[in-house]
Amino acid sequence: MKRFVLAITGASGSPFGIRVLEELSKTAEVHLVISSNSFSIIRDETGLDWAEDTENTVRKHCGSDRIFFYADRHMEAPIASGSFRTDGMMVVPCSMKTLSGIAAGYAANLIERAADVTMKERRSLLLSPREMPFSAIHLENMLKLARIGVTIAPPVPAFYHKPAGLEEMVDFIAGKILDTFGVEHTLFKRWGS
Ligand SMILES: Cc1cc2nc3c(=O)[nH]c(=O)nc-3n(C[C@H](O)[C@H](O)[C@H](O)COP(=O)(O)O)c2cc1C
């Protein structure tokens, strides 16, 4: 079974991270970090209160016991070490603060450290940065990471699949993210199919 790290940070767009989590946990082991800043945003954007008893609450929500949750201050977690093998890491959505911490190799919390480990071990790392508009600092951080092989996948919607509403737009973004890691899904109808 594949094993992924998924981080949800305090950018707007928590439904994208949650959709990835729901889908990923159907077939893979997911090591989940939710930044302390993002619990209130998740609540505001989705109505889900995951701040207490997070692992059990999230497992129940997804109907999966393959989810392992760590607080962002938990630097002793398995995913903080390169010796713990994973098939890659996704940060969805990724705030500009976490983006800059990853680009600088700062590793100040578990999300930045796990991303640092993913890069040093040359595993797949995907960031879904959400801000509008981007400043030159944001773009420079993204370019720096893209040049070393990090996938920069902002949650930009498409219309060619004719989404019926917001839910199908979110599914499209989540599906595109899962495609990057070769995870099977039926979240959207493929062009030409
Ligand atoms: C309602 C709300 C929405 C936010 N949206 C964004 C966003 O879209 N992008 C971003 O970079 N920061 C956004 N922020 C700011 C981040 O939450 C803030 O920079 C925080 O320190 C990020 O920390 P984290 O990356 O550890 O979660 C938002 C904050 C709030 C309260």
C-alpha cells in the first residue's frame, strides 16, 4: 500500500485539501499534518471542527483507519525523518508562509521539516499555493522549488470538463493533484474519454 504525507495549511482553500484526503485515504496510508493556523479556516470554510480529537474525528469523516494525524509542533513524528519511507508529500492548500519556509529550508515546524525531508530524499513533493495575486517574492519561492523538481500546482479551475458547480470544480483540482502521484480516481471525466 502506498504511503503519503498530506499537509493542510492556513491558506484559503481547505476544501481542496479535504477532498484530497477523502480520496487518498480510500487506497493509501495518509500521514496528515494540519497546521495550527488552519483549524479555524477549515471550520469557517467547511463547517468541520477538527480541532479536538483530530485523528479519530478525521478517520470517522473519511471512513478510513489509514489516517495518522500529527500536530505541526510534533517534531518527533515519523515523517520528520528520512528513514521513514513515503511515496511523497502534498501540501494542499499551501500558504505563502509555509511556501517560504519550505523554499528557505527553514524546517521550523513539522510541515516544513517533512517537506525538507521529502526534498532531501528526492521524493515527490507537490505544493498547491493559494494567494491572489502573487507577489514577486511568492513567485521567486515557487520558481526556486520548481527548479529542483517540486511540483507547483495552484488550485486553478478548468472549464473544459463543464463543471456543474463548486463541488465538481473542487473534484477536478483534487483529481489533478492525485494524478501527479499516479493515484487512481474517478473525480472527473478525462478529456477524450
Ligand atoms: C481566513 C483566512 C484566510 C487566509 N488565506 C490565506 C491564503 O489564501 N493564502 C495565504 O498565503 N495565507 C492566507 N492566510 C494567512 C495564513 O493563515 C497565515 O499566513 C498563517 O501564518 C499561515 O500559517 P501556516 O502556513 O502555518 O498554516 C489566511 C488567513 C486567514 C485567517
